[in-house]
Amino acid sequence: MDDASSVAVAVAVISIAKLMIGWLMYGHKHRKYQHVGTVSSLRCYPVKSCQAVHTQQARATVLGLNLDGVTDRHWLITKYNGDFISQRQCPEMALISVSILGNDIQLDAPGMTSLTLPKNPPLNKSKVGRVRVWETRIEALHCGQEASDWVSKFLGIEGLQMGFFAPGLKVRDTSNEPKPWGFVALPGDLSAYSDFGAYLVTNEASLEDLNERLEKKVTMTNFRPNIVIKGCKAFDEDNWLEIRIGDKVYFRVQDPCTRCSLTTVDPEKGVKDPKMEPLATLKKFRGYPPYEVEGPCFGVNAAIDYPGNIQVGDPVYVLRK
Ligand SMILES: *[C@@H]1O[C@H](CO)[C@@H](O)[C@H](O)[C@H]1NC(C)=O
């Protein structure tokens, strides 16, 4: 071997060694899941902005938490023009409960007889329209006149409608929906009518931290999570990149969830807090610089990479940033 080739070989060997060391160090430092706690509660919201169905176990699918064939945020209530409504403008929506009964879902509200809707209404193309959730237009199957009359009567607004994200409708891929801080979803991160991510994950210790600063305590219901975790320290979720529940189900954290006036709705009374708590207090210590205008953060939006069954009590592991 001449000098030039020995140098080349040496350089190659050193480069490979560096790569391997780097890779091992990286793996050691970053690619390690740490056990942080357990799942303490699972909640599915079949109808956007109405009450949750609490469950001990559910199937975590790409489109959201699925319970007995009913998936998170697959129904929504809209104005006559298809624009979605929520507890932001109709806090009384907090009083609409949803139950899953056999092949139906049932909506109940104070002073109303129950409204029963089929879980899987047949997809009739002539009843498909478009609804709008923020800036995104999404297809919806019209749920019929009885549902329209029921929600209009309870909420006291004429011409409301209900839509269902029926299988077979055009999928909504959130990877093309930018946030003020950029694109945070990957192609294949689907959603029906959630604001953004298919999952909202919160941490019990973060709620305790917030409650220590409040005169009137709030509950996790104010924050509408799908998955609640206990056992980790307050706001640990800010540092998470990935979340694994049990051995097989993997979530990818998309971004912090920026909160709005919906968190101020008293879940039992269906009215906003006159002092705008807990939002006002959250704003004091949970801003999202440089996007403070977007509201303070509580919980994280997440997408699923490996779907599967999860249950309350499952161990939770995270990969940190
Ligand atoms: C679909 O909806 C239209 C309009 O309401 C109705 O006339 C038609 O019978 C429906 N088709 C089926 C197969 O149910």
C-alpha cells in the first residue's frame, strides 16, 4: 500500500468509527424510552364539543380513540352554512351527554327527550355536504332533520345541523394544515373533526400545578383530553417527542396544545367563568413564545404511528426531545 492509500484507509476507518460512536451515543442519549407514569383516564368525544364517553379501554386508531366502533370527533354540529359550532360560542353544549348503545349513539340534554342516531348510517352521496372546522373544509354526511331539530331546539339557534364523518368520505390529512409555527403533522396524520391532532394528551401533575394557582379548582374535563397520564412531574410533556403506551402503541407528539376560552366553560353548568379562569392564570405562566397571541399551552397534540389497544393502568414511556 502506498502512503496515499494508507491515509485513505485510515481516514475511512476513523470516519466509520466516528459514525458508530456517534450512533451509539445518540442511541444511548436520545433513543431511549423512559418509563414516566401510567394511563389514568381515557376519553372519547364522539360529538365535537359535547361530553366525553369515559372508558377503561379503547382502540387507538389513526383517526382517534375508538370505542365500540365509535371514533372520537366523528359527529359535529354546524350552522346552516356548515361552519362548526363549539362551546366557545355555545357553552351549553357542555351539557349534551353522549352514550353508545348497541348500534346507536344517544344524545341527552336537560329538558330534552333522547336523540338516537345510528352509529353507522349508510353513506348516501346525495346527503354529503361540506362543513368547515376553522379553515379546513371537510366532507360530512347529513344526519337528518330530527337531529337538526333536536340540536336547534336545545341550543336555541335555528337551522343547526349535524354531520357525520362516514367511512368512504374524503380523508382529512392534517399534514397540509399549517400552524402559525409551521407544519407539524406528517403525511398520514388523519383526523375527522378535531381541531387538529387526533389525540390530546394531558398530565395530571400539570393540572395539580395549575390548581395550586387557582382559587376555584378545575378538573381535567375543562381541557378535553383523550389520554390522561399520571405519575410524571408537572409539564414534563413539554419535553416529549414520542409516547409509547404499553409495548406496542406509539404516538408522536406534534406540538403543544394552545388553549382558548373553551377551557373556561364550567362542565356542570355550561356557562363560561366570569373571570375567564383557568385561562387567565394559564396565560401568566404557560405562554408559547413567540406565539403568545395563540394562547397558553396545556397538554400536547399527538398523532399515532403504531395503532393498537390501550387501557387505563397501562405503563407510559416517553422519548424526550
Ligand atoms: C339518498 O338520499 C336521497 C335524498 O334524501 C333520497 O331521495 C334517496 O332515496 C336516498 N338513497 C338511498 C339509497 O337511501
